[in-house]
Amino acid sequence: MLKPQEQGRFAALLRYVRKHPRAIYTLTMGEESVQACYDTCYESDNCLEETDENYEEFYSILFRKADDGSLFEITYHNLSSKVTENGKEVI
């Protein structure tokens, strides 16, 4: 279940990539854009001890870059400013 802070744009992206897992996406982060495809999603955390008051669990979406195959993770913490698929705005 998504946390309240993951609702909105992140939740919309997660739903979209799950419905269109084979699409090629253009993710824009600041001045940089990268083309990538959806790889998987999973629950992650911020690497603190569970007893730490700042411990947090959240969902991650893993993408694979189209040009070199490297993987990168998107969470609600580092959500791209814009995501498109074939010119259609996803978020």
C-alpha cells in the first residue's frame, strides 16, 4: 500500500508503467532527459535501522536506460519533473 506522500504523481507513474511495461519512456530531470524502459518495482527503505525515528519504507520504480542498459531507481523522493511515452505526457 502506498503511503500518503507517494500518492499523486508517483502513484500515477507507478500505475502507468505497470499497465505499459514494454514502453520506452523519456524521463526529464532538470535539464537532463533519459530514455528508459520499466524494469520492476519493489519496496525499499532509506537504509536506517528500523528503530531509528527517521526510518522510512517506500516504493521504488526501477528503470533500465535505453542507451547503455544501466539501472536507476525512481522514488517519490527523486521523481522526475516530466515523464512521457511516445510524446504523450504520463506525469
